[in-house]
Amino acid sequence: MQLIITDDAQSMSKKAAEFVADEVRKNPEALLALSTGSTPIGCYKELVRMYNEGAVDFSRARSLNMDEYIRLDKEHPQGYYYFMKHHLYEHVNIDMNRTFGPDVMKENLDETAKEFDQRIEEEGGIDLILLGIGRDGHIAFNMPENELTFATHIQELSEATIQDNARFFDSIDEVPTKAMTIGIENIFKSKKVLLLANGEAKSDIMNAFLNSETLSTHIPATLLKLHPDLTVIMDQAAAQKCVK
Ligand code: GLP
């Protein structure tokens, strides 16, 4: 694992954007799996800035959304497809036909999950997955549980996650309680994993992630430590409890 600790969230975002841009420069057709949440927003802003300066070209790149709330349509402002469009896609030259996510409006959601995994396979697999981390250690929407699922699946969201996500909705009752998410195998088959964390609210979970001597499905992120190409970039605020 490569661990980078930056002074603040802004430098975390810059380093993360450099990492993503490097991947696209080396592999212009890279399939990027991109995360939502507040953590990567600065990274996407930085990528837009780099694109405007001619430092990165997304014209041949491909991208997927790794999760989506069940039954929020593509244009819902709190939906993840809309999020990616709003924060990245519509500001760079990515071809929208090369972006995709699970179709959560489809009647048969088991079919949706299978089709999504099939599409990832057909595209040749994920080259770089950019992940955030929930305060409870979840990655994408793989929640702390006794068992984790290999493939794309429907996930009941934990109470903590529903509460964390309530800030994006008018009231907690509007927060969807289920999502479709890529599974642990999808994450593991990605050639590179980039995990980002910033802010004090992530300091306990980053301490648990980095210093835990065991793997636990109750902290799904701990499994990432087995990935052969994992880079973690976090700021000082998230790292403050990690130094032993
Ligand atoms: C949601 C997303 C995750 C994200 C997490 C953390 O649960 N599905 O992909 O990593 O939120 O969000 P934030 O970056 O806002 O802390």
C-alpha cells in the first residue's frame, strides 16, 4: 500500500486528481470507476481545471458509477448519475456514451445487477477505482455486515449512512434506504484502487482501517489492504489518530 498524507483537503484533492489524470494519460481508454460523496468533489474540480488547461484529455476515457439509490432516476439531483454529470462529466470532454451506471429504474433489479457486471466484463474490467470511505468503513455501498457480496447487488443502507446522507435531502424520510452497488469482487478486480479520506470525521475509521491487525467484514474497507495496487491519500485531519 502506498500511503500519502497531505496537509489539507485541497492538497489531497490535487494529488488525487494527478493520480487519475496520470492513469488517463498512460491509458487514454481507461475505465474509471468513480465515487460520489463530498470527499471526491475537490478532486473532480481539479480534474476540470486540468482539462481546461489542456493537461488531461478524457475523449477516449470510459467511466462508470459504482452505486446508485434504488428508484432515483438519472436526472434526480441527489442521484449519483446526476452527481457525476454535475461535478465532472459536463465540464470535460468525456463521451457520455462511454459513461454508465446501474439502471435502477428497471423493473427487474436482479437483471440490472447482472447486466451491470456483464458490461464491466465486456469493457475489460475497471482500470482505476476511486473510493471514499463511510464513517462506518463502508466502500461504495458495501455496508458493515457479517457477509459481504461479491457481485453487484441491492444493499439495505445502515442507519448511520442514512443519517449521514440526510444532509443532501430535504428531510431524512426522503433518503432512500436501499441502493445498488458494485460488490467486493468488482472492487478487487480493479487494476488500481485509490482511497481518499479527509476531515476529522474520518479520523476514527482511518485509524481502524490502517492500524487494525485483522480483516473484518464489519469494516469493509479493511479488505482493501489485500489489494496489490492500493494507494491511500488522506489529509492530516483524517490521519490525526493514525500515528501510533
Ligand atoms: C456514500 C457513497 C460512498 C462514499 C460515502 C462517503 O455512501 N456511496 O461511495 O464513499 O458516501 O461519503 P463522503 O465522502 O460524503 O463522506
